[in-house]
Amino acid sequence: MATTYTTTTPVDANDGRVMAGCNDALLAVGRIALVVIFLFSGAGKFMDLSGTAAMIASKGLPAPMALAIAAAAAEVIGGILIVLGWQTRPVALALLFYTLLAAYFFHDFWHLPQGAERMDAIIHAMKNLSMAGGFLMLAAVGAGRYSIDGPCTVHTTRPTIT
């Protein structure tokens, strides 16, 4: 959530508001980079729903086809909403929990014997943990000014010091 202030006093170069435009641009690029994998993965799930359902079924989860459709929709729709910056905080929290659940059920390295397969699962679990951290930060700071959420924020005026 971007907040802007107006003031009639000179702005200190160390004031964080000077960098607000740069920070908002970085947030926009970061939002896109964070969800690129969800957009591609969700599209792939939609293109192979039966394969996705089979993978879900192999983990013993109920209603594999329904979960496959829900997973694909969560990734694509959630990814698009994050890119656009609409309802960013709740969507980021939803994708945070989705990512952690995916790590737990599908990258369960603790059930695998030592070897390449276990190392691959560890790497994927750590990747999911890193993305969860990104979603947590996005939920904390919001989408920034360059988003649908951004212009909808309440702008306050800081009182001038005379």
C-alpha cells in the first residue's frame, strides 16, 4: 500500500519518501518476478489436468481432479492478480499458504532415502520456502503505487512544521 505525503518544507534527501517512486517500481518488478513460475506452472496444470490429478492421487489426497483444477486456477488467477496488484495482500497470503502446502505434500524430502531424488525434493522445498517468504513480504508491504491497489489507498497529508 503506497502512501504519499505533501509538505511545504524542504525534503531531506535521506527521507524515505524521496525513494518512494523507485521502491514502487521495484515492487512492481518484484511482484511479476515472484509469480512468473505460478503462471507457467498453472498453465501447464490446465494443459495436463489428468497428469496433475494423477500426481495428486499418488500422494493419497482426496478428489484429485477437483484439486488439480483448484491448483491450476489458484496459480493462474493468483499470479494474474499479483501482477495486476489487485487485492495483493490477501492474495499473497493465500499463495503463501498454497506454496507451503505444496512443499509439504509434494516436496516431502523427509520420506525419501539419501540420493539425488531427496536432494531434488530438498531444493524444491527450499524454493517454495523462499517464495513463501516473498509472499509474506508482499502481504506486509502491499503492491505499491504501480498497481490497481495503489491508487485506491488513502492519502494523508503530513502537517507542516512552522
